[in-house]
Amino acid sequence: MRIRVTRTGGFAGIERRAEVNTSGRRDAAEWHVLAEAALAAGGVAPAGGVPDGFRYTITVDGRTVHCADPCLSEAQRELVSRVLREGA
């Protein structure tokens, strides 16, 4: 499973992208559960968010959802954090 996160917005407006491929990872099942929960809570249209807040695009194996601060679900917040921290 390929999980890609794009973060835009924020005070500086700098875009950040990261991707994680779960193939061959020991914790792949954990990533899959988290990714499915994040997709289920997302919207198909770009989220409005708040001024200077972050907006996120989450793509998992070709399925894309949008979300924005401060309205991220727990799963979205965790997935975004993990992908931006561990992804390349």
C-alpha cells in the first residue's frame, strides 16, 4: 500500500509531501487500518479549514481524500503525522 500526504497552507504557505510504501514492513497491517480509517473520515472536495491552518491531501493506492485543521479525525491526524515523519 502506498500512502502519500501533501500538506499545504500554514502561516508560511510552504507545501510538504511525503510517501510511505507499506510493502514488506512489519507494521503494514497497522498502517492499513489507520489508512482505511483516515480515508473513511475524509472528504472528496478540498477542505476549507481555517486561516493559516494546514490542509491535507491523503492518497492511498489511488484513492484521495481531503481534510484540514482543526477538523482532522484521530486517524487522519495520526496518519498525517506518521507519514510526514517517516516518509520520503
